[in-house]
Amino acid sequence: MSAWTQEELEAIGAAEELDIASLQSDGSLSRSTTIWVVRLGDDLYVRSYLGRGSHWFRRTQARHEGHIQTGGVDKDVILIEVDDPAINDQLDSVYRDKYRRYSKPVVDSVMTPEARSATIQLVPQAEAA
């Protein structure tokens, strides 16, 4: 797997939200969804506040690939589900800190057990040579 550049990490990590579209089974991109994004170290994550039943999350299950756009970054990504309580605890803290200007119930919506179960790490796809 390839890694994010420092410029990409900074741009995406600073972005309020990103647009994510999943690659469907027929190879086309789904309609994009606007979602919050957080950075933890050199990794980027998104969550569905509605959990695994949300439309955009279910679409990620077809191929675990997609495309994101934000902060001048336009990138194909691999979508890796996260099932690690320690990482999810750290992400809760990052979400609280980054989005603290929103009301507590809004921010807490991405920290429910349902939302935590729909955590995805965004990994850039290797560029074609």
C-alpha cells in the first residue's frame, strides 16, 4: 500500500469534511457523500454516524475502494474497516477536538457504538506507473 504525502495529510486533516464515493460492483463510482474526516498520525479516517446501515457505508462493502475529494486532494482510495477499540478510542478524542465547535449531541453522534462500528481508514491507492 502506498502512503499519503505530508501535503495530502495536512490538506485532508485540516478539511472540515470530504466527499467520498465508493466504487460499485460494476466499476462505476456511486454518488458522493459529504462526511467528516479526521487524521490520526499519518492515517485518515471517516465514520458513518448512522452506523453500518447507512447508504454510503453499505456501498463501500461492494469493493472496498472509492474516491475522495477535499482540500485540493482528488484521490482514489482503499476503504479499510477498523475494528480496533484502541484506535476507535483515539479517534473519539480526535473527533471531539476537531469538531468541538459543534453541539455536544452532534459530535457525540459519531462516537456511538453504531458509528464506531462503521469506522473506515482511507488508504491512497498506488499511482499507476
